[in-house]
Amino acid sequence: MIFICLFIAAIPFIYYLIAIYSSWRFFVESRRKRAVSPNFTPPVSNLKPVKGTDPDAYDNFASFCRQDYPDYELVFCVDGEDAPVMDAINRLKRDFPERSIRVLFGSDREAANDKAAKLARLVREARHEILVISDSDVRARPDYLKSVVGPLADPEVGAVTVPYVSTGETTLADSLQSVGMLSDFYAGIFVARQLDGVKFALGPTIATTRSQLGHFGGYDAILNRPGDDLLIGRLIAEQGYRVELLSYTIETVADFGSLAELVQKRLRWIVVMRHMRPGGHLGLLLTYGLVWSVIAAAVAPSVAIGAAYLGLYLALRVLLTMVIGSYGLRQPSALKNIALIPVWDAIAFALWLISFTRRSVRWRGSNYYIRGGQLVPVATADE
């Protein structure tokens, strides 16, 4: 029994090695690709669904007005004319009169997924065929639009998405979120890409076309479904088109005021994943190296064997984080937050366990069950 336990405890190490290889290969291949042709610069509608006001909202929005791109519009969809974020948008219009900036008020429909509802209207009222969808907390460099639109010149590419990294970390929760992304989230992304291709998209940036969305009904088809970003990538891939994951990175402004906020967001995400990918969610058990290494150390026939498990766990986790964070995404926080990796791993495992006890998720201030892939309001379902 002890040897069976030790064997199972070694499985996460195999996963870490696959993740290290997959991550390294992704960045090497990405850097070998030819630069995007500067001649492909079709008109673009940059779409931004907005809920509330993010920290540094004006600076985030202004970065999209400084794009080195010949013809594009910036279209917001906000809750109403009196939304606090309008102060930042109105200032944007004054400071960048040369830019085409439009604001839509409300999604014109009731939907559980408010972001998808706003995007359905944004797509419908966009002026151009090429669409770049980005979250309101994203901050972009001047070459952003050229970088994410360029791959769409290939008719086999149906969508483009990019990794995102945190900026402006000020709290422990911000640092934990960052180390979780660099050491855990992206590891899974790159393994999935290596084994099965890119059949997903990352919410902070999706570049695609109106025609691609129209093939499956667009955002109107997923108004009441969670995980709209993942679904858009999956549905485009199912049409036979390639979803291109670039090594180009964008920034999202860190805004976790407390550990409780981080836990609530991550718990919602992992509960959604349990419903959308139940098999993969269950398989996560064999990727939690911290837990299995502690178990191995407890049952190992000698202190040396137990220490070897713990040491190998730490070495592989640090190496994986360095490959993704330092080598790949070139984030200085990867090195700064190394000590938080075991803390994050403990939290991630606890959230995985808790996810099996949750029957509902809290989404945009309301509680929903996930039934048949749909968000069902708790109050309605219990009537």
C-alpha cells in the first residue's frame, strides 16, 4: 500500500514535466514564427463591455486610443448614462477627439450572462467585420491591434487570443493571483494546447470576425451560459478553424482588495469548470503535487525519501514558474513571488475540494445554478 501511495504521489511530477516541456515549446515556436505582415490592417471595431468601474479605468481606456493602427473604432457598452465609468469615457472623448469612440447604453435584453448580452449588442452595432473584444481592465501597448489582428490574414485562423499578466500589484491577494496564473493557470493552458490544440479563448482579448461568430449564432447563442470566453474559442474551433494563441502579452490591472475577493472569484471559476469539463476537473486531483508530496513524506519508509518528494515538488514547481513567468512572459513578479507557490497550491487544492460542495455560483451579484450548461437563477429554480 505504501508503494502504491508513493507511485500515485509521483504522478504530479510527470504532469509538471509535461507542463514544463509544453510551455517551453510554446514560447520557442512562437518566437520562431515570422513577424506579422504590416500590410494587413483592415478596419477594426474594438468592443468593450463594461460593468462598474475598474481601477485606473481612464489609463486602461486611453491605451486603446494610442494604437499604431490606421483605422479603428472603440465601442463601449455600459449599464446606463449615469454609470460612474462615464466620467472616464467622457474624458477620453475630450482627450482623443481624433478617435472614433462610441457608447451604447445597456444590452437591450435580460440575460444571466450580462457580459455576453452586452457583447451581443456590441457585435450587432459594430461598424467593421474585424472585431477585437477586450475587457475593461486591460491595458495595451501601441502595437496591440496589429499584433492580434495580423494572424486573421490567414483564412484558416478563426480567432486570436493572448495571455494576460497583472500589473500594479499592491496586496497579498494580488500577488497570489499573479503566482497562480504564472504557475498554475497557464501551465494547464499550454498542456491543453500541446495535447489537444487550442480550443478555447482567453477573455481579456479575443480577435475574430463577425462572420465567424455568425456561424454558430454568436453571443446571442450563449446569453445564459457561463464561461463565454472559453465557449467562443471552442465553438469557433468546432467550425474547423484554428484558434491562435500568441505569446504576445497584455496587462490587466490588479484589483483584489482582499483574499476573500480572490477566493470568491476563483471558486466561481472552478465550479464553472466542474460543470463544463467534469472529467478534466476530476483529473486535477492528480496534478496537486503539494498535497501528494506531503502524503508521500508522511508514509515514506525513510526521511530521505520523504524529503526527496518534497524537494522534487518544490524544484519542479519553481522551474515551471520560471519557464512560464520569467522566460516566456518575462514577468519580474515570477521571481519575487516564488515563496507563495506552496501557499497558492494549498489554496487551489482547498478550492477544488470545496467546488464539489457548491450547488450554485455567484455571478454579477446574483446566485445561479448551472443546469444543462445554463445559468438558472436560484430564486426561479426553487419556486
